[in-house]
Amino acid sequence: MSLTVHLFACLSDNYGFLVRDDASGAVACIDTPDGDAILKALDDLGWGRIDLILNTHWHPDHTQGNAVVQAATGCEIVGPEEVRRAAPLDRVVAGGDVVMLGQTRFEVTDTPGHTLGHVVFRASDEAIAFVGDTLFPLGCGRLFEGTPEQMWDSLQAIAAWPDETVLYGAHEYTAANARFALTLDDRPEMAEHARSIFAKRERDEPTEPTTLAIEKTFNPFLRAADAGEFAARRAAKDGFKG
């Protein structure tokens, strides 16, 4: 089996993802930040179909293209119940469920914190996961609805995956995250990692995806000792102006 992932920038700082199961040709988009941009990317790729929308959570910059994409492709919309707060949804999934894209098996994991119903989709056989707004390079999502303890538990669930797992987050926040991380971590390797990120952004290159191994090494939220330290770091990041 193999899975092809196409990442493209849209809106002000979102990423869209089109994913193809190469064995069957079945295609999914992960969230729908911009329906027109998704359909253009699909046309540019020549993939010819979208079978599934996989929504990670209800926020409009992840769901506002659901209706447009479904009208153009006839796809099924899959996601947590909370998506119905903002957009069409055909099939509700939650932690422990499985979604098949052709021969690719996506496992659903509950990751409350950013929103209460947030989920992530992991193709464990491919070591690829789409983590929405739960985890970013050097960062994690703001706690709009959940508690620090919920987000800490969600991050620990992701941290239990194999280190080689490739993580696709939904926004380009990494330069700002790096500036905050540098206030907590004075290791030379952290400084070098941050320099590489700043250089990528100067070249207008994406910093997504990352890997779990990299985030365990450098992400200040994954490196917190416990939920209390995580909560303090999340609060500090919320007020950070660097």
C-alpha cells in the first residue's frame, strides 16, 4: 500500500491536504478550509475524484468548504459530531473508529483540548497522521473549549505513536512557535532547529509536515514534565508577543 499526500497553502495560514490511496485511486481531503482552492488543487493534480472529506473539528476554517466540495464531487463527509455546529456532516466518527480510503485504514483518535470533539486521523500502516489543530511543529492548539488536562492527555496519546510518524498539522505557525520555544530551551540544537525553520519561511517554504521524533526532541509542549507544566507553558504562549 502507499498513500500520496498533496499539501497546499490556502486562506491566510491554513494548509489543505488531498490524500490518494494509490492502490484504488480513492481520494480524501482533510478538512475544507477553502472549497474552491481544494477543487483547483484536485484539477491541477488530475486525480479526478474526492471520495471523502475527513473533518478534524468544527471550526469554520476547517469545515466551511464542506458543502462546496460535496456538491462538486458527491463525496461523503466524515467527522466528529461537533462538525454539525458549522457545516454538513454525513457520518459521525469518534475515537476507536476506523475510516477506509480505498485500501488505506485511518484510525480515529479523540484529541479534545482545542475543541471538545477534536479528532485526528492516522494511517498507522503508512506512519502518517493528520492532526488538525492539536499539534504543530513546536506548538499545539489553543484551548478554546477544553482544559489543559484534556489537551495534555491528547498530546500524550499522540506521543505514544511510533517516533517515525509523519504529522501533518493544519496551519503555518512554526516561526512564531520557534520564537517562543527559544525562550524555554537554550540548547544549541534548539537554536539550530529554529534557524532552519526561519530559513524555510524566508524562502516561503512550508514547515509542515514534521515527525513525532522531531517534536519529542524540540516541542516545548510535548517536553513538559506534566499537565501542570504544560498548562503554564500554554498560558505563557497565549500571552507571548515575540
